[in-house]
Amino acid sequence: MAIEPKSPPPPELRGNPRPERAHPEEVRFLAGPQSRIAEAKRIFRIAGEFFRGFRALHFVGPCVTVFGSARFGEDHRYYALAREMGQELARSGFTVITGGGPGIMEAANRGAKDVGGRSVGCNIVLPKEQAANPYLDIMVRFRYFFVRKVMLVKYSYAFIAMPGGYGTFDEIFEAATLIQTGKIKDFPVVLLGTDFWTPLIDYIKTYLLDAGTISESDLDIVCVTDSPQEAAAHVRDAAIRKFGLKYAEPIRRRRLLRE
């Protein structure tokens, strides 16, 4: 793994240049079957979004995704904790990848840039909260949530979850489901902030485990801590020992493919 030199602002922007409002296509997509022509066009749009994401993220290096609320300001203690987390991940040689928005996402990206690391944002077109933060080397903007989710799992060696809302919980439980069902192996999921996450873990133990809807081993999927250093060490252990990741030169771009 190698950290490439910090790129100058502004970030490289891929995708829809107008994030301020959701596209009605999203509403139509979930409204049931439509004409064959409309569905065929949609398939090509989705495929194009996958292609653009694969192409943009192919060279960013081994990533760790940091999730968390967009609503915490710079003066909040969780913002400071996420910034420190970004610093620790970058020092370990990882590219920090987030949703590219404000709050926790901004803090993690900012932490990576503080120490000369790489910082990537996978933004989603939403009516609010998702303006890009200024600490990104590359930003890829997606219309479809499921395409964005694939990118975050495909290019990440771990998930770090900071306190957040529905979106953060969605990502955590989806990752836990993929691990539980064997779709991804030994993928670290770290919950940072014990005061926020302990009630959730207690609920899972009290109700899900007691009801038999999960197994005792499923509790080992997540690691809960207050320490960015401990979280980074947990990720390094999984990436190097389990995945066989090595410190090496980054993948070379090919001019023939216009990369």
C-alpha cells in the first residue's frame, strides 16, 4: 500500500453536476414496471453508473469507508473523533472514502488530508445534506443508492461507523448481513463511539440473540471502541493478515484506455 501525494483542490468531479435536488427518475424507478423502452434506457443508465464508478475508483488504492451523520458541525466531539479516525487510517496507508458530504464525512476526509493521505467521496444526489465537502481528491456522484453501496463495499477493506442516522444504520446492517451470509469474508466493521453504539448492541443481545434470530458468533461481526488507534489497528490486522494486503506501488494507469 502506498499513499500518493496529496492532490490540489478542487476535487476531480465525476457525474451529475447538480446535487441539490433528487431526480424524478428515482421515483419512477420504484413505481413498478413501465414501458420496455423506458426500462431498457434505465438499464443502460444503471450500467453506465457502474462503469463510471469502477473506472473512477480503480486507482484509489485500498480504501476504508467511514460512515456517519451529515448533521454534526465542526465543534461537535464526534466531528473531532472522525477527523482523528481519518488521520489514523491515512497513516496506515489507506485511502479514506466517505459519502463525500458534510459532518462526519467531511471530518474523516479532512483527517486524511491533514496527514497527506488520499481522500475520496462517493456522493449521492439528494434534496439536502449532500453538498460535497472541500477535502476530496476525487468525488464520484451517483443517482442510485444501490450502485453507490456496491462501490463502497467493492473498494473497501473495512467499514468504520460513527454515530449517524438511518443511512448509517442501513450500511452497518447491510454489511453485517453480507458477512453473516458469507458474501464477504472477515470484513471488519468498527463502531466508533461506545456511548452511542452500546444501547444498540445491548438491544441486539437482549432481543435478537435471545429470540434466536442471530447466533452468538454473529456478535463478533462488529467491534465497538472509542479509540481511533484501536480501530485502525483492527483494520490493519484484517487487511494484512486476512486479505494478504501488502505495501506496494499503486496500479499503473494506461494511456490506451484513457485512464
